[in-house]
Amino acid sequence: MKKQILVNDNLIEWQENLTINKILKIMNYSFKMLVIKVDGELIKKDEYGTKIVSENADVKIIHLISGG
Amino acid sequence: MINIIIDGKKIEVEKGTTILEAAKKLNIIIPALCDREVVKAYGACRLCVVDVNDGNEIKMVTSCNYLINKEIEVFMQSERVRKTRKMLLEMMLSRWPNVPMIKQFAAEYGVIKPRMIHPLVDYSENACILCGLCVNACSEMVWEDIIGFAGRGENRRVVMPFEKHYEACIGCSTCANICPTGAIYMTDIPNKPADEKRIDKFGMKITEEMTLMDDEQCDMRGVGTAHLTQIMNDYDLLPTTNYRFGSHKEAGKLHSDVFKAKFTQGLPDGCWLGCTMSCAKSIDNYELKSGPYKGQKVLVDGPEYETVAGCGANLGIFNPEFVIEANFYCDTYGIDTISFATGLAFVMECFENGILDKEKTGDLELNFGNEEAAMEILHQMGRGDGFGIIVGQGIRRMKKIFTEKNDLTDEQIQFMQDIGMEAKGLEYSEYVTKESLAMQGGYGLALKGAQHDEAWLIFMDMVNNQIPTFADKAEALHYFPMFRTWFGLMGLCKLPWNDVEPADNAENDEPAKIPGHVEGYVNFFSAMTGKEIDKHELIRQSERVYNFQRVFNFRLGYGNRESDRIPYRSAGPVTNEEYESRAERYDKQLIEKWNYDIEGKTSKEKRDFLRKMREEDYQKLCDAVYNRRGWDDNGVPTIEKMREIGMDLPEVVEVLKRA
């Protein structure tokens, strides 16, 4: 069985050395005003490239509102 | 990374860090009068001097603007350093003996009374100490150069050009807010706010956020709302050829970088004096290719996102020059770019589906992507002739006119109802809502018609999955329309609320509401009027007006369930082509959400079932929203609700008795 994580309640295939930046790329999330939590823990912007997400993690990538 | 030593303590810093920044990380305090994160280090006061051993020599430098590029050792408290600071402070104290921050630093270095009196001694507690923060803030934070230094040596002073009042000053108060001594202060004579300082504090917070974070967040100063085009395309939300699709391979041609290269104006006072978000952009010397001003070079105000998406992708025209020209002529003729674009997109789809033909359009081939014909329609609308007279009446009337004048089948009439993107007679603005039920409500339930400015919920709903239940969506469709109505009540722009966010916003329980800014607006109201309110009263103020407007709509035959109806394209795929373009998404939903067996089913069968489900969901959403807002089953505010919010005026009750 494939290893997975949840991203905004969507099941996504997990891979080795999966960083937040990689998840953003996989999901094609290009919007910048985000609040990201992994298993409830807030991830700061300067950790997006270094924080490794483990399998079965519950990742919330909350997009804020922008525009008129 | 570079290893350095500060007073014996080791620290690793990034190349380019200043010594002052590194010291702060070690909680070492260096005295400085002109150090602020929001402006570049300037080295004006020189109190931050330190000794640096760079391997070759020991030299004295100002720590605020010394960039660390190699391993160094820093001495903060060497005898030479302390002696220099003491001498500087004695000289400052001799000139500005009563400025509190100078007195405090001087006392720390044992200087209580200077040995001399400066010839230009200023005994004011609020004396200007020539730190230069105001000059740099005006230039770097506000993008203006209203004030600057004049004179040299003891004659150095902060002035406006030629030492006269400079009318270009927009009164943003940034200089006053950053001034450490109070030498510059603002007086708001026209508005007479109850508490100016409290207002300034909130304004300065936004200005600081814009200075520090806008480049990484929305780039409002750089491109304005046009930054959204590529984002909407990435999320399948950019309306393409009358909202059939949400992205297009040629969308890159409308990328904000393309417009950024054309923008010649992006001044801080672009649309409102003193606003440092400065999102209004302009293009100078654009040479028009068509119309009554053909060949003339003009200034074009914009374009903003809605104009780019509407006049570009939604018409199947991926040419930025067309967008700019359409923007100019819409403004010149007094036509809304959104209604023009969405209306014409409807016409183009009717043309491609045989509801219209060249005979009916005055020989114009109104296919998607036909720039020349699209521009001709705009000129006809402006002149009031040809087929433009009909297009200019908007989608709701066009549907009626086409039904009456053209020999259409029932199927064609239904198709027009499905693809005519209007609600309450107003054309949709430029977002694809098919995958966000809450946003369908955002458009359909908005009082003025299909506009997104009451509630933009697509990310919360479709991307974040934050509001999965009908009750969740209804709560969002209560809070956000009420909150955003308040900006209209106050005459305030809402972009500073949500197009820049505080650095600590992520740490709040409800980051989507941007609580730090809500608190700011509450403070703004209280400080301006002298009447203390809280965030609940803010919503209550809107509720009174919002419900009154709904009753007004009801009196005119609009404020009810029927008027909240939306065209089906807002909720789902109208054609097989649309279904099949996103078949994986729709098939998955049919199976997982509704246990529908797709085996052997045609696209039309699947599409019909999906439509039934989504239309039912929209009605359930209306039920939930009406309930949350205190309205009856037909979407009319109840007399009890009006009583609760203090709006049970006799005339209002009289209207509601007819419900």
C-alpha cells in the first residue's frame, strides 16, 4: 500500500524528504498568503524548505483571502 | 553562513547581516537613535559604533550599516568605543538637553551635564535630532521625497523643497509616526478625530506591513490586483471563454509581469491620498489602435485583475494590448469593464452556438478570440448604434430580446439561461465558482447582484476545505458579507484589510478574518468618533444596513429566493465539453459524494445527475444562509430579526407584513 499524507483533506502520495515547498509544488499552490500547519503545529515561512513532513501527516495549507 | 564573535559570544549569521542585527539576535543592546527595521540603516547618529577586528586591523565602524561578509570579531564595549559614544552623547546633550531619549542614553554613559552649550541649543523636549528617519521613511516607505536635508554642519535641517509648504505632501503621517522625539506631528483639521494618535498608530501598522511584507505577499505596490491573474489560472479559477474553463495554456500572456513592464505609474497617492498600499496603476503614452481617438497617445488607468481576466481570458483574447485598449475605451465611454466583458462573453458563446449569426450581429463574427469584432462592439456601445445597442443592455435583457426576436427552440432558451452569467441582472465578476458552493452563494446571495465583494470564499471552501458543512458555509456567508458591508458604511477601502497581512496573523485562531486588522478598524472607528465599539458592534452596524437593504430589495420584487437564483454555469458544467475537460474531478465526486454508478454512463447522463445534485445543494445552502441571517424560508428578513437589530421601523414592518 502506498504511503500517503493528507493535504487539506486530500490524500496525496508521500515521498522521502518531503518538504513544505515540495508539497506546494505538487499541489500547484502558488498563492503566497498561507498559514501552514502539520499535525496542528504551525510551520513558519522560513521552515518551508527544511521541515520534513512524515508519512500519514495531516497538512493544512490555509489560503487567506485576497483581492477586491 | 558566517561565524562571528561579538564580545566573546559566537553566533552564525547569513552573509550581508549587519552587526546591529546580529547583536539583537544575542539580545545585546547597542545604543542607536536612528535604527528602525522599516527603513535602511543610515548611520546618522553614529552612537552604534563598535570596534571590528577583520583579521587585518581593528577599526571603528557604525554597526547599523556594516555588512558582515567574512569572519570578524566585534567589540561592543572597548574603551575606545565607550569613549566615542560618550563624546557623541555629550555633544548631543549640549544641543538638545531636554530630549528624553538623549538624556537617557547620556546618563547611561555617565553624562548628566555637558561641559559646553551648543550655539544652536534647543531646549525643547521635542527637538529634531537630525536622525533622518523621517526623510528615509518618506522615500522608502511612502515612495515620496517630500522632505529632505538642507544645509551642512550645524545648519543641517529637515525641510520641504525651498523651505516652503510642498503641496505634493499627501499627509500620510508616516514621518510623524516614525519621528522618535515628536518634532514632527500631524493635525487633522478637516476631520477633527477624537484621538489622532490612536488613528495614526493603526495607519502606521499598515504602512510598516506594506514596507516589510508586500513584496513577498501580494505585490500590491508593484502590480496591484493584476497579481491575481496567474494565481487564478493556477487554481483553475480564471474564467476562460465565458466561464467554461478555469485555466488556459496562453494565460501567461496576461501574467502580471507583462503589465508590470507596461506600468509607468504606481504612485503612493494613486487613488487615495496617504495610502501606502498604492495599488492603482497607470500606463502612460499608450497609442490607441481604434476608435475615435485612434493614433493618439493616452493615459490608461489600470488594468486591474477583473479587467485583465474579463477582457482577456473570458473573451478568449490573450493579448495584453487589447485589454489595455478595452480598459481605456470602457473608462472613456463610462462602461464597466466587468459588465462589458461578461456580457460580450455571453454573446460570443451564443454566436458560436447558433443563437446569433452575422445577420443579427450586423455582420460581426463574434467568435471567442476575435479582437477586432470585440472592439467594434465596444465602440458601438459607446456610440449607441448597431448590435452594440443590444449588448449594452446587459445579459438579462439580452436573454429576453433574443428569446423574443430570434426563433429559438426551448433548448436554446434554456441554454441561454444556463450560460448567461448574471444574477439579479448584474453580470458576474471574474471568478469561476463551479467547485465552490459557498462562492456560488457569495455571488447569488449578494444584495447588489453577482459581485464577489460581499464574500470571496473560494479558497476557504474549495482549496482549504475549511467550511465543509452547509452550516459552516452559512456562517461564512453571514460573517464576511456583514464585515465587508462595514467598509461601505464607513467609506473605507477594504484592500488594506486583506491584501497585506500582519506578520503574526498565522498564529491567530481565525487567520482568514485577519483579526489584527479587524482590531485596527475597531480602533479606527473608536478613535475617529470617540464612541467605543468592539468587533461585535461592527458586525451589528452592518447587519442593520444589510437587512434594511434586503427589505428594500424585497419591496422592489427582488429580495427573495427566486431573485437569489444563479445560472447553472456558476454551479457546474453546462456542456459535455466542459464536463469532459474536468472528467476526473466530476467522476470522482459523483462516486464519492453521491455514490453514483458512472459505469457505462454517457457524459450527458453524468452531467444531468451532477446538475440535479448541485442545484439541490444550492437550495440547501440558501436554506442554511436564510436561517443564519434570521430570514424566512423565502429569504425575507423576519419582523423579529428587524426588531432584534433595532430596525423595526413602521415603514419596514409594513413592507414585511406582505411577505
